[in-house]
Amino acid sequence: MSFEGRDILTTEDLSREDILKIMKVASKMEEIVQQVHISDLLSDKMVAVIFLEPSTRTRLSFETAVHRLGAKFVTIADPKSSSTQKGESLADTARTVAGYVDCIVIRQPQKGGAKIVADAVNIPVINGGDGAGQHPTQALLDLYTIQKEKGTLEGLKVAMVGDLKFGRTVHSLSYALAPFNPEYVYCSPEELKMPEGILKDMGARGIKYTETGDIREALQADILYMTRIQRERFENPADYERLKNSFILTKKLVEAGKENITIMHPLPRVNEIATDVDSLPNAAYFRQAHNGVYVRMALLAMVLGRA
């Protein structure tokens, strides 16, 4: 199935075949960057990069991906500079921007907001994160990282640790890896457990999972996927202060866990991974961040009909 004109809104919409195709194209994009640095594949295209929530890695890697493909972009990088601050609806903003560009990349705080944008326009829309909902491009770069680090996506035990309630990265990753026969360990404080709807979906797909509050259990997996406790998702600051240091990964803990466990994190980290972990060869989180360029290049080329 061609990706041309297709929206990338949630990993639930992607089949096993879709994901494998994206991984293949991402690998080709990595080769392009290594060989020629800048391609002219999308030299006739314009992309809108609209970020109505703070971002470093996602926004910069999308902008880098656009540059690497030879395209141009227009951007909103400060929510205060958008007419949504004047009360304009997300749909009206999207309809306006769609008249200027060939593709929209959007991050905004409303769960389901990316679909509102996609429903309003007739050009491809890529979800760069919608509140506590999904972050499909992060999940895809996570899969690309796992494939590079482990040599496979099949049959891995993956532990997700931290804020599983509001963490859109772990929501998306749970669905993205589901076609590859994983086993999940969901490790969180009681108040930040994986949403019941996602647990039911995983159970319906026959995916084995366990829930725990003990990070030592999580350290027996093939992949340890750490996440931060997200201050911005808490209505009560006291709840954040109480939970923010629930899990702190140290070198000593890693060395007591499964041999060759791969450590990932969508970043930014606050204090949930001690800096003494950074020097370990299986600390993959900065490699993970760099892989975002290749995956986002692949998605842009695919939805614009060039891959």
C-alpha cells in the first residue's frame, strides 16, 4: 500500500508491513545522509512544522529531515506566535496553513488534535505529539533504534518505566511493537499506571504483559525504556513533587540487571537516569535521538510520494 497522501496520526493505524516498509526506507535515508548529506528528493516541496507545545528533539529533527531532503519549511516554534492565542480554532489554523504547503507536521496539547487537523485539510498530516495521546514518529524511531541495537524487532521483552499514564511515547510504542510478538513489563507508580484501555487492547492482541512497581523486575528485560515523570501533565504540583523521583536508574542498577540490556529514553531526562549510565555501551538514548532524523525523512518522503 502506497503511503502517498497518507496521514501518520497513531501507531494503531500502522500494520506490520507498514512498519517494516518504514524501517527499510529509514535505512535508505541514513545511507543518503552518510553519503551525500543533502538530497534533492523533495526540492520542490514545502512543509509546515507547527509546534504549539515545547520541543527540542522532535522539532529540530523534523526541520533537519526537511533540510536533508532538500525541501523548504515554514514554522511556528513558539505557541504565543500562533493565532490560536487569539482564539482561532485548530481546524481553521490547519485550513489556512494547508494553502501554503504540501505537508503539515503538528504538535499541540490536545489529545486527538492531530486528527482534527487531518480532518480539516486534504494534504498529509504527521502527528508530532498530541497531548497525552500518541507520538507515532517517536515510536517509529524507537523501533528503528531497537532494530539497530538488537538486530531484530521480533520476540523482545520490553520494560517501560515511569509515567505510563500520561506518557504518549509508551502508548505509541506499545501499539507499534505489538505486531512483533513482544512481552511487556509496565513499571510505574500506582497513580501513573498504563491506561486500562491500552492494557485491554494488548490483552486482546494476545500480548503478555505484567505490571510492577519494582524497577529491578524491569531490568530483566531486553529493552529498558525509561520515561520522565512529566511535570506539565499534573494539575496538582504536590502530586508531581511526591512522584518525580519514583525511579532513578544508576550504573549500579544496570550492572545488576540483565546482561546487554539496551537502555532507551525519549528524552529530555530530568534525573531518572543518572549521568554515570551515559558511558555504558548499552546506553542508547542519544543514538536513539539521532535516529529520529532518518525516520522522519522516511515518513516525509513516503507521504509526499517520493519513497
